[in-house]
Amino acid sequence: MGDERKLILEMLRDGKISSEEAKELLSVLGDTEDMDQHKNTSQETHEQTKKAEREYFEETGENWSLLDGLKGLFTGITGPTYEFVEEYNHRFNPLSIKANIKTKNGTVIIKAWDKEECSIKVTKKIKGFTSETKARDFAKSYQVLKLGDDFIDTEDYKNRHLSINYEIYLPRNIILELKTRSVNGRVLLKDIHLIDGSVTTVNGKITVQNVKGDRIKISGVNGVIDVDADIQSIDCNTVNGKIFIKDSNQQEGHVSISTVNGPIKIELPVGVRGVKVKNSSVNGSIKIDHQDLRIVSQSGKVANKRAEAVSDGDIKRIYNASAVNGTLTVSEIHSNI
């Protein structure tokens, strides 16, 4: 089993498989070797080995031997990539619609434009096939998009041979209720109007640019969150990533920002009124550098730092920012950023 173990570690080192995939494959190899080397392995260990094998094959959807599975995984990642594009044009009856966009190893881009119809581009990337004909048939077997008078929906899929990119253009007067999720891919929202938004990524950047709306909730793991918007209520959190918030909204509302490992930067316009900013960091610094904000309380010199600042005017918009291992900065919006 030594060659197989080496192959897994090389693929992990080169970024061809994730740490979770490597861990799962190594656990199967480890249990199998242990069973071969020790003939008197307990029934419990034997059952654990079989369970790990079953879980692996269920995840990949293939009923191969372990070595065949490794070869297939390697081919699926390093072999030829076939790309097939599907384009759709659609008109919505109401101005308010719902969209639920889900993908794995692909990007989600949603923008507004000045046309009256919606345009949706679905790009399917297929790996692990040596024949373009077979790859095309495989792509056709995944009909993931559903369109209605007032909705866009996508089917979830679980196949390592397939990744899907969505590029959607909406009429500028559409008001959108959005839910989108991406694994190993970025999300871009630009120039749209949200009544309610939910964006989740694992291993991907989230960009919200020139978006207006009522509410948005953004969750990320291992990726940057970059928000430049005019949204009444914003909730952003990530585990390992930076968060940048450029907020031009001066209406009543609440902005909550948190990260475990990464900096947080908040930019507010000059002349802001009715704002309170509450910052806390366990193992990082806090800097408030805005001409319209004055610090009213501050504590913690080495750890568990806290700082609160307010502007003139009755408080109507509150920012709560917290980090475990990261710096927090509040500054003015600059035109060159």
C-alpha cells in the first residue's frame, strides 16, 4: 500500500485533492494495512475499516477497488477537461423573484443589466472522461436549472467529475430574494437589489459590489468577504478569512461582523451621523481612525481588547465587530479604494 499512500500525499501537496479527501483515503489505507499486518484484528476494527470503505465509495458514487478508485480520482483531476455551455433567456412576470443557486467547485455571478429579460449562462466542466461524446452525454444527464414566472432554482449535485459555473444577468428593476451556496468557488453579486440575501461559501471569495437592499447574511470558511454596498442589515462571519466592509448606508440598521483568524476593516463615509461602533478582539489590535467618530470607552492592553466609538446624532446604526486572532480597523471611505 506504500505507493498508494505516496500518491495520496503527492496529490494533497500539489493541491489536487482537499485535506478532507486525503484524510478519508488515508484512513481507509491505514485500516486496511493494519488488518493485513495483524491477522488477529478485532471485529470492531474490522467493522470500522469496512465502514470507512463504504463511506468512501458512497461519497464518490463508484463501486471500485481502492486502487481503481485512486486511479479514477487522479484521472478525474489531471485528465482532460471538457466544457459545455448552456444559455437561457427568460422573462419574469412579477418584479420580485426568488433565486436559489447551489454549486460545487464552481462560481456564482449575479449582475444587473439594462435589458428586460434575464440571461442565464450555465457552464458545465467535466473531468475524468477520455471521450468528448461520453462527457457531453454525462453533462446532459445533469439538468440542474429550473425557471418559473417568479423564481430561479438549481438542483444540488454530488459528483467529483462535475463542476458548474452560473452567470446570471437580471433586469435592473428586479427585486431579488437570494439564497446561494458554493463549495470551492467564488460568489460575485453586483448592481442588484436585494430584499433578502443569504450567501455561503467554503474555500471561496465573496464579493458584494454596489448592491442595495434590506438584508444580507454572508458566511464563509477560508475566504475573503468584500462588501461595498448600501444594505440596511448586514451579517458577515468567516472562520479563516479577511472581511472588508465599505458601508454607505446611513439608515437605521445593524451590521454584525465576526472572524476567527483574519482582519476586519470597516470604512464609513465622511460626515456620518447616528453611528455606534463596538469592536472586540481577543489577540489583535483595534484602530479607530475616522474624523467623525470619537472613542467613548476602551479596555484591554494585551488581550481581550474592546473599544466603542460614536458619532454625533441620535444613534440609529450600530456596528458590532469581533475577532479572535485579527486586527480591527475603522476608517473613512477613500475614493482610491
